[in-house]
Amino acid sequence: MEYKSIWELNDINENPKLNNDLEVDVVIVGGGIAGISTAYYLRNSNKKIILLEKDKVGNGVSKFTTGKLTYLQNDIYPNIIKDRSKSDALEYFNSQKEAIKLAKEIIYKHQIDCNLTPIASYLFAYNDTKSFNEEKDFLKEAKCQFEESKKLPINFPCKEALFVHDTFCFHPLKFITKLKEIINNSNLNIYENSIVKNIIKEDDYYIIETDSNKVKTKQVIITTNYPFFTFPKLLPLQLKLEKSYLLEATKNNEDNFLALSTDKPNYTFRIDNEHFIFGGYSHNLSKEINYQEKMNTVLDDFKKHFDNKINNYWSIHDVVSKDHLPLIGSLNKDNEGLLIATAFHKWGMTNGILAGKILSDIILDKTNKYKELFDPERDLKIKGIINMVTNDSLIGKAFIDSKLNKNKKDYKNVTFKNEDGVNIGIYIDENNIEHKIINRCPHLKSSLIFDEEAKVWICPCHGSMFDIDGNLLKGPSVDNITYKKS
């Protein structure tokens, strides 16, 4: 059993690093499914466009997904109704069906071999049926064609269930990698291993500062899962992060299906021709910081119900907005040339592709019927404001807890100390070698939590992630935390 995602491709050709200053029309920052989809839709425009990825395309959050293309998404529609309105929930429902259509169009047009599989999606309640019934009532109003059941296609607790047939699963990295290949054959240039450190606005232009060069551009599109900048808009106060846990086991003779629970703790299933993926137990990253305990709970829960051999396990961070809708579009009226795509609420496969279409339409001055729904400048309703205050208090608590955590001694191979006035964390590996890091996230200065299974340092406030030597793996931080004794 290994701690790693199953979506790994080792034979991907690497694009060059940015090695000179440029002036272009548009810079896309981030090479996950949203960034690569945006580049795909813009590849044949007459604009000069580049994409900058800090690692390799598809090597970020996109490779930790379950790879579902479905519009059944836990209890999201009742939540949108509570936070926004019924009309917004209906529009979001339609947008997800549109996203599945866009994905199929791309795959069929280019004959992409990404294991696209038609598969039934189930929504079920195993204990409390309140959210399930609210979701079912909404789907009826949306004229969704579904069937009802009292059980899942697998032996797992279920009181009520419904399922649809017009959903899919696929291999996300095969899809992204093929789009990268298509884009590489166009006039749009992709630069990998090129981390963006800063964005400076100068008159009607933006200066993108990377770790090696500068790019002057009229428009910037940030598709980095969690935006790395704090100003403008104070995004850290408007978004929250959720952490979920997944495992992949050997498939036996189970039927193929997707499933999600509406009650808590939430469960997710993907059983296709090759994989048995199970997981869930999502929680606010700032609320609980004992990540290993949660992962163990998921592993134990699986073993309680199934005897399939577990091969891999991993976790994922998802960005959520205060009203459960993604933020896609221009940041604000003062920064119309700065566009973002974030807060996909665990549904990056549909919303990432949809974001690519919306953002490209904005850049090309085309109309898009979903632009207003996902506008980052939309007004928050009272529930969204309450959610914002609640989340901010949790982030504040996580910040304090992380500071106190450096004095705890409950890690097996980690110690904390002050060395020459610097708070450091020390991981001692299996060869008794010390790996020292500065125990402070460069983003907003939180102390860090060590994930013993993943062997990474994590900021409990906004999810920045670093390896045992302090090298940045995931933002919003843009800097390493490597420790060099002065």
C-alpha cells in the first residue's frame, strides 16, 4: 500500500522553462484542468498567449481527483438555494450538464484515449435522509430523469438512493496530457517549471515576475486552485479549503457505478472497469489538523465493509466559496484584466472545463450565459456572509493552534526547536538523517503541520504544502521554506 494518487503518467514530454523576458497579450498561470482547458479554447486566437506552470502540466490538484463527470454533487443544490436562490441552483445544475457536454465534445473531436466511460451515478443517504430528500425535490423541479432505489449496487449501508445514467468517468491526466499535446501544436506556448512569484499592475498592463524572468501582459488568468495573492480582494478571507481522503483498491466482481452520500461523514465511490476508489470524510482544513487520524479512519472504514486489497491512498485539498459557487471571471472592476478560476467545491473536472470556456469567451469578447452566475464580484447573501465569518474564525483558530503545535511531542519522527532565533521543524528519516525546515508558511506566516503518511509539511490555514526539505509543492505560497543555518 503506497501513499500516492493512481493518476500517474511517467512518459510525458516536458516543456521548457521560461528563460527570457516576454511581452504578450495573455498569461495563463496554472496548468491544471482549468488552465489547460482555457489554453485549449484560446489556442487558435490571434492573440499572443503563454501558459506558465510551476511544475508539470497536470501535476497539481488535478491528479488527485476521482475523475468524475457528474452533476450529482453531494447536497450542493439545496445549499446553493439556501445561500443564493433556486434560480441560481437551477443555473448551476445546467452548467454542470453543459460541462459534461463540453468534455465529450473535446474527447470525441480529438479521439482522446482517456478511458471515458458512461457510468451510472448514485446519490444516497445511509442515515439522515433530510438532505437527500431536499436534493431529490430539487432534481424533480429541474426535470432530471432519475430512478429511485433502496440500495447501492454494492453492499454498503443505504436508506434511500437515486441514480442517473447520463454521467461519466475518465482518466484526468490522459485527458490533460492530450490537451497539452494539442496546444503544443498551436501558437500558444506552455512553459513548465516556471513559478510565478508576483503580479504587479502598471497602468493598463501587468508585470508577471517568475523565478527567473518577467512577462508584460494585458491580461492574466490565475487557475492555480487556490490563488496565491492576498490583495486585491482579500481572497484568503473569502475562500475556505476542504480536505478529503481517498483510497484505491483492487476491483473484484463489483458492478460499475459512481456514488456520493448526502449525509455526514460523506462517502464517495468510483468503481469502473479498472478501479475501486473509495473515500470522503471531507472537513474544513482549518477545523481539524490531525490529518493522519482522519486517513486512518477512512482506511479502517473501508476494511470494515470490504475485503478488497488496498493499493494506494492519498488526500486532496479543494477550494470552496462562501456561497458554494465557483469564482470564474474578472477579479473586480479595478482589475478587469486579472481573471481567476477557483472554488470548484470538489468538482474540478466539470468546473475546470467549464471555466476554460467561460474565461476564453471573456478574453475573446464573446457572450457566455454562465458568466454572471460565477462572477467573482457577485453579491454575497446573508448566509454567505455568515459562512465567511465562521470560516475566518476557524482560520484564526487554526493559526493559533499551529503556533502551539510546534511545542507538541506527538509526532514519531518530528521535533521542533528554536535555532539561532528561527523556529524550525526537523523530520528524521528512516536513515536517521535530519531534514530541517523553517516552521513558518511564507504566505501568511502560519506554523506548519507535518503529515506523517504523505511526508509533507502543510499549512492548516490555506493549504500550502512543502516536502521534507522545505521545497514548495503546492501554493498559495510561492516560496520554499528551506533552512540554511547562517
